[in-house]
Amino acid sequence: MRPSLPMLGPLALSLSLLAACGPAVQEVRDEGDRFAPDRLYPMAEGNVWTFDVDDGSGENVFHYLRVAVAEGARREVTVPSGDVEVYEVRPQGIFALAHDSWVLRAPIREGEEWPARSGRVAQVASTSRSLTTEAGEFEGCVLVEEGGGESGLEVSTTYCPDVGPVEIRTRLPLDLSPQPVVITAQLRAFIVEPAAP
């Protein structure tokens, strides 16, 4: 069975307009650690990321993430299904409450590991990744690879300082097929206010 990605809900028109405006300008702050988790995934209220998603079917799906609430350490992020994922920005990093796991955990340097969602282990594979998407050219980004859970799902996410997730790639082996399901989401446009220093 092939996983499906839900289509965009009520934000479709405003996000379409955002995408039509072209690439956003990457504004990098000078102060502090550029690999601090809250700089790699700046979760200020109102931040929005839109993605082009390739699920191998030949159709291009529109996908988005939006920070709906940022109060104290709590962050509520709306995902394409319309559900809300709840996170906490802690001194050690960004923690997913429902999954009792870290999204990003300091220190961010190559080889560092932490427990991730669904029994997987996350590892910093690179702190110097460069890539180009519809949103622009990005350099000096962090690649986090997750694997080892019971399902066999592998997740690779590239985070860029003061931008957030720029590419998310998932790979799921199937029992009935020699070919895994590979889904890639690449950043098309974003509106990001940096995390408070």
C-alpha cells in the first residue's frame, strides 16, 4: 500500500499566493550558535513553510507546515492533514510531546545522536550540506538522518539556519515489493521570523 499525502486545506489560496511570489530571502542572524536547534527550526508564531512533494506517482502535491501557536516554550504546528503537532522549545532542543522524542537536540555536530520518533535514532550526518530548491540556494545546512525503528522507515531532514526544514526525504521498505516507497518534500517558499535571541 502506498502512503498518501493529504492535499492542502483552507490555506491553499494564501499559500499559493506565497509560492507565486518566488523565493524568499534567506536572512541569517550573526549572533549566537548558527546550529542552535531554535535557529535550525525557527518556530515563531505565523512561520510558514510550503513544499513540493514527490511521492513517485508523477503528481506534484502541495504540502505545508505552519506555526499556529507560540506561547512560552509551547509550539503548535499545523500539518497537511489539519492535525496539530505540539512541541516544546527546551534549552536542550526541540521536543515532540506526543511522541516523547527529540526533533533536534544540542549540541548539533556531526556524529551526535538522540532518540527520535517511533524507536528510531537520529544522527547528525552533516553540518555542511548545500542544496537548491524552488525557494533558493542554501549552504551550511544540517542533515539529520533517522533510522532503526521497527517499521524500517528512514527519514532524512535538512535544516538550514534561520530558515527551517528545506528538504524531508522518507524511505519505507515494503514487504511485498523490492522497491521501497520514497517521498521527497522540497521547500518551495517560506515566511520565517527568526527565533528570539
